[in-house]
Amino acid sequence: MVKRSVFAVFFLAASASAAFAAGCPDKIDWSLSKTIAPGVEYVCVDFDEPRLMANHLVRVDLKTPGLRVTGTGRAAEWGEPMPDYAKKKILVDTVRQTTRDFLEEHRRNGTNMVFAVNTSAWIPWKKPHNHRYGHFINFLVSGGQVVSSTKKRCPMLVVHTNNTAKITSKLDDRLAPSVSVAHPGYDVEQILRAGEIPAPPRRKRRTPEVAPRTALGLSADGRWLYALVVDGRQKGYSMGATMQDLARVLKAAGASDALNMDGGGSATIVLWDGAKQESVIPNRHNPKREGYRAVAANLGIYFEK
């Protein structure tokens, strides 16, 4: 078994029953979770059927007083031609940064951010994969501003400034000022809809069926926001998940609707350890293949002062 970070080991040590020897349980026991901040809980659930899977779950109570949601905002160069990708006429939307850097930058700027997770996919994605900026082919809003104004509307997580939330493919551009985040999923279909798991969506390009993945979900009443990162491509530790695996885990966690987000080397959860005053990444990537990737879109939870 590959060793976890000290932070994750501490969480699991609090209750050995947080790890499951068999497949995904019908219901995840949140009493085994660690409270990161008021209304923000983390738990790691391991199981070995249908394969080894390490599942990192965060549950956020959107009704918690003072709790707010934000996302990656526009780059200073927003709307300008992509300077390091001339093959296509695409424009700058955001500056890429790791999820940890996203959280730590907010904290340096005086924002009490306690949790962050990567979200939407972006372009360009060409070797050597080091473009400074990202552009989204789907509609995306962060901090009340339209970041990507494309007409394409995939299902997206929408959280308004009053913390009401839903997963929908319909959002009028004129509502952007009332929206904290509207971050689209990777696929044209939800992986969980009204508690039901549909057939896996078809992809236009070949991608591994089992891979490291990120997913976001909501409870039926919109109160609870769920984030799931599954580690993958690590023999003897965690092989990864299919989209149906994601749906089963999120349904067991309490979600009614869910989206598959950008996965692979992007899949990252960051938590703030208040006792040690440092950021911690409880999930891990295969050190031989992937590091913690600079991504174009992150979502964060913070508290108003």
C-alpha cells in the first residue's frame, strides 16, 4: 500500500472503519469525517471492489453562516489572443495555477479559504502542456463575472451569491452578477440525475475508462455540496474510477445530482490545516507520471470576516 500524506493518515486513524474492505457502501458514514471548518468536512473511503479505489470526499453545508463559494477569475489579459498558442484563434480566459496555489494565493490576499478543488476542463492541451493561460469551450462564471461567454451550455454547477445551488445546463448570461460560480462538467450529460445513475455518456475522443477523477455533486435540496477526488494509476494503492463509480460514491455520500469534472493529473483536493497553518493535499498522484497540475479553473470555499 502506498503511504498517504500525514494529514490523510491522521484522518483515517481517527476511525479505522473509514476504510471499507469491499465495494462502495450504500451510505457513507459522515460521523467518521474530520471537520476542516464550520460546515466543511473531509473523509477518505477506501474499497477494493470492483478495484482498489481511494476516494477523498468533502461535504460542504452551503447554509453555514459566513460561508462563501468562489472560483478562478478572469486573467488580467482576459480577451486577448493566446500568446503561446497561435495555431488556433482562441482568447485568454484565466491564468493556470495549481489548486494549492489557488488556495494559498487567496489566503495571502486576506481571504479565509479552507478548501479548494479543481473543476472544469480547458484548452489548449498540447505538448509540452505548459501554456500559461486557459480558455473554456463551455460557458463559465466566477465571482459574478462571465469568464467564458461561449454559447455552449453543458450541465454546470451553479452557486448563487446567496448560496442557493443547482446543477443545470440553463443559465442566462444576464444572471452572472448574482452567481458565485457556474463551472461546467466535462461531459454533455450528468453522471447522477435525481438519484439515478444513467448509462455512461459517450465521448468524442478516446479517454481511459478507469482514471484519476474529480466530481462534484449536490443534495436534492441544494444544501450540501460534495466534492470527490479518486486517486488512480497507482498499482497496489488506487487504480481510479469510471464515471459510474463516481456516481455511486457521490450517491452514497448524499448527492442527488452530480457532474464529472476534469480528472487525470488535474484531480486535486486542498484543505487548510488551521492547527498547523498550512495547506495539505490529502489525495496523491502517481509520482512517476503526474505532478500536481496547473489548471485553468478551481473552486474554493472561504469565510467572510
